[in-house]
Amino acid sequence: MGINSESDMAANLQIGPTTLGMVRIYVEGDGIDLPLDFDPEEAEEIAEELRAAAAAARAMGKKSR
């Protein structure tokens, strides 16, 4: 499965700080229990990538109208 493949899989996503000063992205779904810890700088880089992807997706959505 690639980034552009559709899926019927559903999962819950939680994001928050840990007591050890890390940022945790926690993914939970059918057969999935995945905690991912990042230092704050890495978390900010991920946030920037999410914003850039959202802007690109928004631009693609406007082009297809």
C-alpha cells in the first residue's frame, strides 16, 4: 500500500506530550497498537510536513473543480 492508495482501514489517532518530555503520536486500530515518540524538534518538523501536505492537497482539490 502506498501513500496514494485508498483503504477501508480505520484507526484512532492521539497526539500529546509524555512525562519524559517527548511528543507521542499514538495510533490504535484493528490489530494495531503503535506508540511513536519524537523529541519536540522532530515533532515540529512533522507538523510542518503535515501543513505542507495539507496545503498541497488543498491546491490539488481546487485544480480538480
